[in-house]
Amino acid sequence: MTFTDLDLYYLHTGEHTSLYEKFGAHIIKKGNKILGTQFRVLAPNAQAVFLVGDFNHWQKTHPLQQEHTGVFQLYIDGLKSLENYKYLIITHDGRELYKADPYAFFSQLRPNTASTTYNSRYKFKDDTWMYHRVNYDFKEKPFSVYEVHLGSWKQKQAGENEETDRFYSYKEIVPLLINYVKEHQFTHIELLPITEHPLDASWGYQVTGYYSPTSRYGKPDELKYLIDQCHQAGIGVILDWVPLHFCKDAHGLYQFDGSWLYEYEIEGDRENQQWGTANFDLGKGVTRSFLLSNIKYWLQEFHFDGIRVDALSYLLYWRGETEEDKLNHTAIDFIKRVNALVHAEFKGVVMIAEDSSSYPKVTHALEDSGLGFDMKWDLGWMNDTLTHMERPSIYRKYHANEITFGMYYNPSEHFILPLSHDEVVHGKLSIVNKMSGDYEDQFHLARAYYSFFFAHPGKKLLFMGNEWGHIREWHEYTQMDWNLLDFPIHQSFAQMMKSLSTFYREHEAFWKYDYQAHEKGFKWINIFAEANCYAFCRYSDTEKILVVNNFNDQEVYDLSLDLPEGATYQLVFSSNSIPTADFTLTADENGAHITIPRLTTYYLKRIDKGTTKKT
């Protein structure tokens, strides 16, 4: 627990990656007996720092000692776990600031804002998962993510305290969530940010406790239990991480020691007008070391399997302005450092970029002048295709590019197709309600659209509720409308989505060559813009699946498909009905012809053995 000159050097050069082992409140033990707690904090602009808390009635009786320039420490004998505390920082100009610990491992439940000492006793039992994760090639495996906001996925009947009793704890939600995810065949869960944050409505994206799992859902060891149980059930867990900005609440990082310690000095760079937050200055060694250590902390101590980096375009470009001269080269260098660290020390962890820009080579290797991410959210595909589904059927034929353009740029990156929380909030409507047509046609079109989604090259991400046709927009303060499953239209929709997810997992043609789609895994068969119909094939080494999409609100008769002579396909999935077991399609010298119902997607699997010519 000593803090050396070498620690200080790497802290200020931005190369320290394990500051959480030095800073924060560390329980000191001998065997199983707690002896006391060691505190350490960085506050270079402080003339004095006091530790205040419940244990000393929040009085200035426990001054910290300066052991290095700007580094203050104090050991309190006998101080145990779950003690609330803050640092009282006396700045050089005499101000008194009560600050939560930037490296706190646990925090008080909001609206309280103190940090809390914590003694972790959890021992993971996921050795088998961690061993196999190292060699798991996600590029040629199924990868389907269920995006979850823990506080509103499901809630308990509220007790006396409506604001807290309604939440399931990390531990309580385990059997509910894991059984559901397994039943629906998702490979991963992605948690909206679970770092400590003061405002529920920020969904966790405005952080005060970067090292503290939010106390809304229980203690840190309960979060470890959730992740461990997911691993034992064969489910990966992805953390949503926010290295761009932090909230400006008085107890947080903002002007932490009276100076701009973690944020930009210049107001125009510091103030994030879109979210009312402060931007991290990623050129400062202190900030870089803080965040590099933070990502390592979550991967090392909690065994997360992936990191989704929020709002990357705002890191790559100043204020999200995407002109070439607006590039933030300091932030770009930092992102490369993050990816280098993760891939060197945590083999098998997946780095995912939420990026709305056209910045090149986001998912290319660092040695290939890329940023080093493993996947990038395909927000262009998402926007184009949803826009297409919002159009009345009669107008869709004029906008075929909204369906086809995604495959034009598909080879440029390793994409994941996101139908995320951002698409079902703030007046955007739910996915089903985006669909054009009357109530029943919205469901029919949504069925066809999701079938297109699962068949299209790219890994998959669905926000909770998408899988049963949630109607209203998502709100963080109330649970999802599970009662909708009592209605036949939602129940049958949910069964269809479960079948889709299962089909995706079980058929390697839909994922084997996602990232070699143009070479091995995908081919357009026919594009019928006038009829709103699109046919393509997906391939693996052993499977060929023909996908025919009819986004027209009219049945399309005798649709001509350019398939090789002798090729035979059997209908194995229909978005709007149970496939007829003996429905087959065989091509002659003129190809094949098919009639497809309105607002329907078909999957047809090639079953003949007579030809090896690629369709």
C-alpha cells in the first residue's frame, strides 16, 4: 500500500494503470481480521485535507498527511467496512470542498453523496469461463447482446420507500435475468452504466463514482455474484463505460481540489453544452492514469467480458464536429492506449465503440493505423433501415438505398447492428410504433424487419422490450410493461422473436463470416425496389440460407430469383406463420419463382446436394 516515487512518475505521465490499488479506502486485514483502513487521495491544489465521516461526526479531527507532492494519506486503526466518509479539501485560496472519494469502491445511496468503505470478500467461481474466453473468436461466433437497464427491466412491488424498495438487487435479479436471457438465446448482457451516479434520469451516463457500482442495486460483491452466475450459465457481460465527460455535482470530480484537476482548463473545451457536463482532459497524465486504471479495475476485479465505449465521436472530434480539422488527436491517442492495454492484459475481452462518425479504421488493428476496437455500432444501418420502415409502403420503393447501402460500406469495419435504448426514448417511439401502417400491420412489418435484422451481416444488439413488441417509450423510472405478454399479439410476437434468436444461434451461415461477408458470407440475389422486396443469401462452409424480404403491404406474386439451375431450398422460417414442412423451391434454367405474403420475411435453407455452385 506504499506510494512510491515511481507511482508518482507514472501517475503524472499518464501511464499508471492500477491506481485503484494505491488510492481510495483500503481495508487492512491480518488473516480475516480487519485492522483498520488506509486512505489516500490526490489533491495537488490543497493546502490541507481532512477525512470526515460518521466515525468522527464529520468534524476536522483526522487530517491527512502529505506523503508526496499533492498526495495525501491517512491510516485509521480499527475503522471497518461500511463507514461513510468524504474528504474535506482546503484549497490554496481557502475554500472548503466536501468531496466524495474519486476511487471509492462503494457509495451511499442517492440522494446521499458520501463514499463508503468496503471489504470485498467475494471469490469468483468462473475459472472455466475465463479460461475459454481467452480463445473465443467472437468474429466467427454468434454474438447477440441483450441491453438492460437494471432498474427498469423488472421491479418489485414497492415497499415503504418507493424510491429504493422497488429495485431488485444485483443478487435478487440473477435468477430472473439469467433464465430469461438463456431462454431467449442471447450470448451476452450489456448493462447500461452501473457506476455511481446521482440522477436516475441520466441512466448512469453522468458519473460521480467511477470505481463504485451504484448502490441502487446493492453492494459490489452482489454485482460480482451477478457476473459470476452469468459466466457459469454461459453468458458474457458487457460494461457501458463513459470516458468522455462527468457530471458537475459539487461532491464529484468537478473542480475536485479547487483546480481543474481532471477536466480542461479552457471553458470552451471543458463545458459540454449538450449534456451539461464537464469533459475529461485526456491530455493530462492524471486523467489518463485515472481512466486507464478504471477500465483495468472493472476487468480485473469484476470479470467483465466487454467494454462498450460511449459517445466515441465526441472523443474523436472536438464537440462532435466531424470535420477533419476538428480531430482531437490527444483523445485519439488515449483511445488507442485503452485498446492496447485491454488487448494485452485481458485476452478475449471485446472492445465496442458507439461511434456515429465516419472516422476510418475504428475496428482496425493498432499496427494497421486503426483505433484497435473489436466492433463498432452500425448507427448508419440502424438509422437508414428504421427510416425506411417508417415510410408508407407506397413510398419505400423510392428509397431502396436505405436497405442496401449498409452492405456498400460493410467491409470497412466490424459492425454490430444496434437497436438500442437510444432508439426508444425522447419522442422516438418504440420500435413497433415506428413501423408504418395500422396496429396489426405495425407488428407484421416489425416481424419482417427483425427477421431482416437477424439475417443481415453484423453482430446483434437488442434493447429490453424489443423482443416482445414493447409499445410505449422506455422510461427509467418504471418497469417494462410485462403485462403486454397477456395479449395474443405480443405473445406470438415474443415467440417469433425467440425463434429468430434461436435460429440465429443454431445456423452458422448467419454469423460465421460476418466480417468476411463480401468474400464468403453474403450475396445479393435480387433487389426489387418497385416491389419493396430484397433477396440475399448468407453462407458458411456448410450452410446456404436464402433470405427473401417483402416490405410491401401487398402480397408479391411470382417473384423471380436468380438462383442456379438445380438449386433446391426448403422454407425453414416465416416471420408471420409456421413454415409448411414440404414447401420447397427448385430453380430451373430460368432461376426460381416465389410468391411471398405481404410484410413477411422467409428463410429458405439449401438442401440439394447436386450442385456446388454458389448461389
